Amino acid sequence: MGRKHIIRNVEEGSIGWELGIEAGDKLISINEKEIEDVFDYHFLINDEELVVLIEKPDGEEWELEIEKDFEEDLGIGFEHGLMDEYRSCRNKCMFCFIDQMPKGMRETLYFKDDDSRLSFLQGNYITLTNMSDKDVQRIVKYHLEPINISFHTTNPELRCRMLHNRFAGEALKKADMFYEGGITMNGQIVLCKGVNDGEELERSIRDLTRYLPHLQSVSVVPAGLTKYREGLYPLEPFTKAEAEEVLDTIHKWQEKIYEEYGVHFIHGGDEWYILAEKEMPEAERYDGYLQLENGVGMVRLLIDEFEEAFEELKGDERVREVSMATGVLAYPYLEKMLGKLQTKFPNVKVHLYKIVNNFFGELITVAGLITGGDLIDQLKGKDLGEVLYLPCSMMRDGETVFLDDVSLEDVKEALQLEADIVKSSGQDLIEAILNGV
């Protein structure tokens, strides 16, 4: 047997824990099959009867016979999440956000992943350029889904130019293999002004409908443009009129596809509606919010969750003074919600602050890209009440650190104030304001 996988942790009470598997042990095989990576592992542990070979730190091998429910997990975590090396991106996309970051940030922020295994495990979007036919065949064989694909355009020549990769057009054929294998997919199009919009967007949507129903949703989001674009392709931000045109195209196709398939399929990111000064679509138009991580439907979901929780509130005379900070994009919606909350709680005062993104540039308006430095600079000396509430999207991967490596503790110390993280739902927002986190 060749490859051995070091176990990092074992969940208490899990099958692995009950069998005496411990951190530091190595997984050698399952049912006498060597495990190449996490794809193999997830497929092999689905069986109801397993023979698991473990190597203890002293070299002793344990052969464990396990009977369990189908798809029941063993509760084991590995030192390398993919049980293999991470695959970095080979493209140089004209809109890549990582290429638009300043120098001197922590090294992990500059790693460009394009690993199909992260698509299945964490919902990352992949370009298909880093996949072999063998990778695709394994996904189909193991029926691992959904796979999230960055299409950007279905024009092969244009895709090569956008991704700066001469194989990018050919890579689109892998989506055909997923479709033929019945694999559920989601797609995204990062729209670049004057490049893949207009007629090219029409073409892409038309082409992608071929993959229905296995391709269940496609988001269209504007390219994020920071102030660090020197030497990069000269992209410009969309205007209000251009955002309206993008939404007209999306809505036209939504109606056409809904009539035929009963789903809306193509979805515009929230930024288009804000830029076009249009109302957010009703919840039903989002088909179950399949693209929330792409900023599609986040505002509508927040509003609806807030309204639902607000209706249940009786209101009282409690006295509280707190503050909140958010990005330019969400500010007007939160302002409206907090104004409504005050009609039932007149003595609860919330200071809401709109943080302009000086770090990346003013065109970046989402809360998730606000840095600790900008927070401190723009909140110092302001009325903040007894506690400052910040959305969880500002933190990286469950840590309490901002993108610029400023920590939540640094913010508290600089502002001489208690600060807490609020989860993303409307109910959590109300709960934090009225009762604390």
C-alpha cells in the first residue's frame, strides 16, 4: 500500500471515536482499496459494511470491521482536507480578484484554487481548465454533486481570451460530460463590460439552457474592480443604464425558461438591482436561493427573514444604544429595517454606519470585503453605544480576523468598545439589537 492519510481529529461519539481511532493515526485503505483523495474516501465510506485499515503511531496496524447505515460518516477529519495537494488555478482571468489585491497581505490570500474537489466539498466555482477527463469520469462514477462551474461565456474563443488560457474553450466540453452523466451543476458568469455582455450574454444564456435540468441555476454577477488594476485588462464599471439592460436580458430569459421548465434558472446578483435602482425580486424568483454565496438573493432573504421575525414582536419600552457597520451595498436596506424596528422599540437606538472601502477602492461595496483598518478609521470618535455589531461575512472562514489581518480584538482595543459578530439572518439581526448576541 502506498499513500497513507494522517488523521487530524475524530468527532466524539462518532463511529471512528467508538472504535478507538485517534488523531495522529493513519488511514491506509478501505475495503482493501487505496485512497487517492477525498473523492475516493467519500465514495468508499458510503457502504454499510467496511473493512478499514488504520496504522497507529507505533506502526501497529488495526483492521476494523464496521457495520453502519448507508452514507453514515465515520467522523474522521484529515490533516489535508482534500487528502491530496490543492490544485492551483492555471488561468489569468482578466477579472481575477486576487490579481487586484495589494502586495504585503498574508500569503494564503494570494492562492488561486481551481480544484474540482473543493467545488463538491465547499461550493467553490471551478473553470474546468484544471480537470482531466479522468477527474470528470470519477465525479460521474461516484456521482458527486453539485459541481459549480465558472462559465463566464460559452463562446470558446472569447473564453480563451477572458481566462488567458488557450485550453479554456475546449474545457467547456467537460460540462457536456457532466450533463451526460446526470450530474447536478450550478453555473456563474462574471460579467465584464464590453467583453461578455450584450449579445455574448444572450448567447451564453441560450447555450447554457441546453444543460437543463441538470444545470439548475446560473448567476450573473458584475466583475469586482479594485483600485489595484495597474497593468491589467482595462475593465470599467457598469452604469445604471447598463445594469438595467443586463436585468432586462435576465428577466426575459427567466420568463421564457420558467414557462418551459418551471424554474427561473438565470439569476442576477443583488448588485445589478441596486445599481439599476430596481426592487429586489420576490423570494419565489430565486428558486430556493441556490446562489446565495454569489450574492444572489441575499438582500431579499434578509428582508423577508427580518419581516417574519418583526411580525412576531410585541414591542416594549426597553432602553438600549448600540451600533452597526456594513458596506455601501447593504446600508439602505438595513437603514430601512432598523427604522421599522424602532416603531415597536422607540427607546432602542441603533447607530448604523456605512463603511466606504478605502482599502480596495470605492467600487467594492460588499460588507464581506471591508477591512479592520477601514472600520477603525471610519468609526473612531463616532457614537457607538454600548456595543458594535458586525456581520459575520467580514470575517474569514469562521476566524475573528479581517482581510487585512486586523483582528476583532484590535478593533475593540482601537475603539475602546465591545464588538460582536452577528450571523447573517434577519432573525439574528433583531435578536442582537434587542438582546445582544
